[in-house]
Amino acid sequence: MKYANKIVLRVFSNPKDDEIAIRTGLFFLSSYTKGELESEKLKVDEIKAKGFNEKTIEILTLELIKDRHCNHFLKFLNENLTNEQRQTLIEQTDRLDDNIDFFIRFEKESLFRKEFKIIESGDCFHVRISLAVFPKNKMSSHKLVKEIFSN
């Protein structure tokens, strides 16, 4: 079954961040190693931007578009979240925007330790899941989110 049209993983790397740890965290979150990303022809896009205090930050983005990549990610995510975390994602309706995109944030430091800690704000990895629903409305979307994150 198709659950997502696209999944975008994004992280903002500050000058104080360990660049290797950031990339390793992004690879871990994606469920692919650097070599697997290359063999799957998936590319991490890098953009430099000005952050607070005019410091240069780097934005790393990985887009999963193919169904097999999206399903692989969602399976990996489900396997690594606790029952309580999955239940929280199902219950929090504010994670869904008007475009029917579902958002999750994971704390950076936890992902560096290969642990998933969902947070609401702060220094984090961002996940945006563009849900594959029809009709494209919040009721259908909530049903799909429940299906994705139920055991």
C-alpha cells in the first residue's frame, strides 16, 4: 500500500555542530548507510544560509520519493519507536497541516546515540511526510496516520 507521496528529512547544521555526527544522524534517520544512499541514487542536498547572528548554517535535505524508499523508511521508523511514541503521533492532530503533510521532530543528540526522541521544538532533525490519501482531507489523513503507526 502507498502511504506517502514523499518524505523529506532535513537538519540544520550550526557552526558548533559536528559535521560528521550530523551526516551520520541523517543517514541513521533515513535508515540507509552512505553507500546504500549512493546505490539507491539518493542524494543529500546541501544549502548554505545565514542563521542567527549572521552565522552560516548548512541545511541538509534528503527526499524519499519512490514508494519503496518511503515504505522502507516508515517501516524502519515504526520498528524504532516505542508504543507510547506511536500512540502520541496518532493522537496529536496538530502534526498535520493544511497540505496534508505530517511532521515529526527528533532531537539531534538522541539521534546521534541512535535513539528516537520526539520533541516539539529546538535543535532537531525534521521529518515531513506527504501523506498519500484520497480524498485529501484531515479525516482521511488521520485515518492513514493511525494505520501507519498502529502495530
